[in-house]
Amino acid sequence: MTAKLGVNIDHIATIREARKIREPDPVTAAILAELAGCHGITAHLREDKRHIQDRDIRLLRGVITTHLNLEMAPTREMTNFAIDVQPDMVTLVPESRQEITTEGGLNAAAKTDDLTQIVSALKNNDIRVSLFIDTETDQVKAAKKTGADFVEFHTGRFCTAFELGSTAEFERELSALQDMVLLAQKYGLRVNAGHGLNYRNVGYVASIDGIEELNIGHSIIGRAALVGMDAAVKEMLAAIRRCER
Ligand code: PXP
């Protein structure tokens, strides 16, 4: 089974918010990404609303035809918003105001009780829940305890090792990812992955059996700025399909 592609459209909103005007619209970008064949749309509503706005998520909910994955911090306020909007899935991510992008996974092991409450509030409202975690045994075990349906493994360390060309580090990170996918499956968790994936490194991750969906933002939106959304999404789909499992 080939991994599915979720396109993260946050950076279209980043461009819009650079001018605080109406264009470009992430909702239009999502529709174009769907027309190009992606399998889902992901958007991160940060607490500081610095790129995606409440309005974007509400409109996305209304217009997209694949599935909507809302990334958000595990707070009561965001949980209430998600229950109101009803995305297909919520991915809980850690958030700090100063970070340029999500820097690491959730510390599910340290916050198991708080996360369990939020996971259960979302699931009781028919929203699937995924926890964005690092490839660590304790985090997988904690994710299981929270009752989450999915984990999304943070591929940042793997991608950095790939870019630095460090073979030992690259192999260590790839094998950690493979091992953690197996462990998550053993616990009955479904598995997604993302962060830092691009046209050159995606094949290694896409070929790991058991990873259902890859959430990719920066590389696709960066390429879309130069060649258009249609070509950027289709090229990523082709890169994923090249390593059909
Ligand atoms: N998955 C999660 C949980 C994220 O927070 C992000 C970044 O917003 C991504 C995937 C996509 O990362 P990138 O933009 O590096 O492809």
C-alpha cells in the first residue's frame, strides 16, 4: 500500500499574513492541492494565529472533499474550537511562541494525564486523534495510554541527518523510525509521519510499511511558489509512488 499524502497549507497563510490582506488564500490552495490528487489537507491553527486563522479552518471544513487534519496545541480552548468545527482528525502538537516551526514531538510521557483528557474529549465528539511524537519508546507507550488513534512520528531528526549527509546518523534515525512504527503497530496505534520531508528524502520514509500518511508542507508550498500547486503536488505524489511497498 502506498503512503497517502496530506498537504500542509500553512505557508500559503504565512504569505498572506505578511501583508495582512486576503491573498493568497489557503482555502484556494487546499482546493488546488486536492485537484492535483492529494489525500488530505492539514493546517496548524497556532494559539497566536500567526498564519492560519479560525476562518480558514471553518472554510476548509466546508469545502474540502478529502479529509481535514487540524494540528493544534493540546489546550482546552483549542479543543473546544475543534469540537465546534469537527475536523476529521486532530493532531496534537507542542507549541512554543518563539519557534519557527514545530521543533520536536509532544512529551506525551510527561503529560499523559492531561493528554488523555483532551484525547477523550475529542474522541467523544467523533474526532480521530493523533499525537505528534518523537521516535522514542516511552512516547509510543504514553501515546497508547492516552487512547489516541494515531501517532505521527516527527521525521525532523531523520531529515536533518539526510541533509547533513551523515550516514551513521541517517541510518540510526531511519532504523529508529522503522522500529517505532513496528512498536506503535504492536500497540494497535495507526501511524503517520511528517516534518522536513522533501522531494529527495521522502522515498526513504514512504517505503516504510505501516506508515499511512505523510504530512508535508514546506517543500511542497516552496515548490508550488515556483512551478504551481498542481505540479508541486503531483511531483510529490510521484516521488511517494516510486517507492510503492
Ligand atoms: N506534521 C506536523 C505535526 C507539523 O507540525 C508540520 C509542520 O507544521 C508538518 C507535519 C509539516 O512539516 P514541513 O512543513 O516541514 O513539511
